[in-house]
Amino acid sequence: MDPSQAGALAFYILSALFFNSFVIIFVVTVLLAALDFWVVKNVSGRILVGLRWWNEINDLGESVWKFESLDQESLARMNKKDSWLFWWTLYITAVAWIVLGIFSLIRFQADYCLIVGVCLTLSIANIVGFTKCRKDAKKQFQQFASQTIASRVSSTIQSAFSVV
Amino acid sequence: MSRISDTIPLQASSQSDIDEIENLINSSMQSSTSTVLPARPPSPPRIPVSPSPFIQSNLPPPPAQPQHTTLQKPPSAVPSVPLPPLPPSTGNSSGGNIAPTGFGSLPNTLTEPVWDTVKRDLSRIVSNLKLVVFPNPYREDPGKALRDWDLWGPFFFIVFLGLTLSWSASVKKSEVFAVAFALLAAGAVILTLNVLLLGGQIIFFQSLSLLGYCLFPLDIGALICMLKDNVIIKLIVVFVTLAWSSWAAYPFMSSAVNPRRKALALYPVFLMYVSVGFLIIAID
């Protein structure tokens, strides 16, 4: 989570000191960013906030976004600090890439804008995916809670009638 | 069920979380338009469906037992359940991108060594490649062939092509790379939009993935051209690989659109590959 996101940013910023070749900077930065995307999506998301999202194509050929989360009991057990850290590093990474993008725009370096564009796309994809997942989880839980209450009420009523 | 849940010690949160997530995966896989199932559902017959590439291989499908005897889920329990044929290929992509990745039974993917994950991804890329690029008389309906789309493969191919072109160029190496990368990436996006705007039925990422995989022959062509500098050979090689790329892309693109608009959808694809071919020839 943190190391991989920081790694891509740090490499991009410091690379000008060590490498003369744009190609190497580009390839390594984008590789690190893609790696980081994978790590955040699959590992950090699961461990820190218990969320996961992915995309599938069902038999009808339609694209379906699937979200998944832990149930409320486990979510409550999750460390608050962990989830706070997760969300904040997600946002801060995106903001950092935007700032770097503005710098490269000011310097009229279109090729660096390309790197920033790719990395920004990856961070924004993660943010959108996890946000949707969290909203979905809340909605599902509310639905489930109301369903459980409804079923409990009806079973109570039934048992009351059966006693009578 | 409730008794078992009562006995979950609070400290073992990781293990029970993993169980819950695994249950969620399994049960969500069974409902068609499922989103999130927050609670532990009663264990239905567990079908180990893999949402995305990672799910395959060594993930043991949990046997139909109460969920919290998770400690007894060794990989050896796997073979008893036949994997459904739902995902046609093995392995998963994501990465890329970007590749959407999925997990199967989490304990194993969490604790498995990185090398296993990488191997799984690689096998998915290889299988996708085989489906798309190589002649395959038993290929099913082309529209369904790239169900398990992944963006890692296209990513590697585009970067490889850019690197090869940049390597062969004697001057302006970085510009060549940047131009090649931007051209291919933007071209793939625009071509997909073109198909969508023509009223075609194609999924955005699936088509991006497909166009990326069809670059593989051009990658080979660029590699050969880098090694041999003869113009005639370059022309022949580029021509052959161009034809191969277009041939590979043709069935997917044409099945996606209305037959009267086939040419409108295919022509830009061909044009893009021709321009990449020119780049390869023109680099000295």
C-alpha cells in the first residue's frame, strides 16, 4: 500500500537525477504504478477495509461490476486507523499525481504528461472502484437489515398466531 | 450456525474475515446480478466459480462444511469439486490493470508466494493470446472468446513495441517511444469508441484488450526488423505481420457491429496497424 504508491511517486520525482533516458523513466514509473494499482486493489483493499471490486462479463456478454465486502460485524472489528490510512493514501496519491501533472504542463513537457496521465488514470480507477464498493456495501447492509427485521417481525407474528 | 459464530475469538479476525470473504465470493458468484452480500449466508452447495483470473488453480473450493473450520482447508481438499467451465481461460488479469483481478479462497491467495500469482497471471496472458492471435479451428463464437479480458497483456505488448522501436531508432529515442505508446493507447481507445458509436455491441475493456493482443504479431515484426536491417526483408516482414494482425482482429470487430457497417468498423483498425507498420519500416 504505502510503499508501492510512494515508490512510483518517488521514482518519478527522483529519476531525473539518475537517468537521462526518458524511456527508462517512463517504463519503470508506469510499471511501478501498475504494480501499485494491483497491490492496492487486491491486497490492501481486502486487508485494511475489507472491500473488493472487479469486473466480469456474464454469459449474455454484458459487463457486470461486482462488489464485495465483509459483513457489518467484521467491518466493525476493523481497525479505524487502518481504514483511515487507506482512504487517505488513496486520495493523496491522486492529488500528488495531479500536482506533478500541473508541473509538467507548466514546463511544456508533453511526454511527462503522458506518464502522469497513465498513473492518474490508475489511481482514479482505484478510488472510484473502492468508493462504489463502499456505497454498495452500505446499501446492501441496509437492505439486509430491513429484510431481517421484516422476516423476524413476520415470524414473531406467525408464532403468536400459532400459539393462539 | 450461530453457535459456531459465537465461538469465533475476537483475535482471530483475519481468519474469520477471510472465511467470510470467501463465503461472500462463493455466494455472490451464485446469484446472477449480485452486488454485495453483507452477512454470512447459510452455506449453499459451494461452487468454486472464479470471478477473475486469480481464482483458478490452487484455490481449494471449500467443502460443504460449516465455514469456520477454516483451519482444515488444505489445498489437498480441492480436487473433489469439479470446476465449472464458466471462465474459459485460466489465470486472471488485472493489472493492468488494470487488470481486474479476483481472488478465490483468500487464505491461499493471501499467503501464496508472489511467484504463484505471477505464474497465474502469465498463464492467463498466454491463454488469451492463444485465443486471439493464433489460428484455432475450434474457436467458439469470437464475441465470447475474450471473456476473461485483461489489460496486462496489451500493456506489455505496447511497451515492448515502444521499446523495440525506440531501440532501433538512432536518434530521438524518447520521442519515438512516447509517440508509439501514445499512438497505440489512444488509437485503441478511439477505435473502441468508434465501434460503440457505430452501434456495435462490444464491451469497452474487452475491445481494448483485444486490440492490444492483436499487436503481438507486429511486436514480432518489429523485433525481426530491429535485428535485420535490410529494407526488402523489413517490407516483407511488416507486410506479413500486418496481415496477421488484421486477420486476428477481424472476427471480433466484425461480429460486434451490424454487417452493413463492418467496413466502417474495420477500416480504422487496419489503418492503425498500417501506420504502426510504417513506423517500423521507417525507423532506421
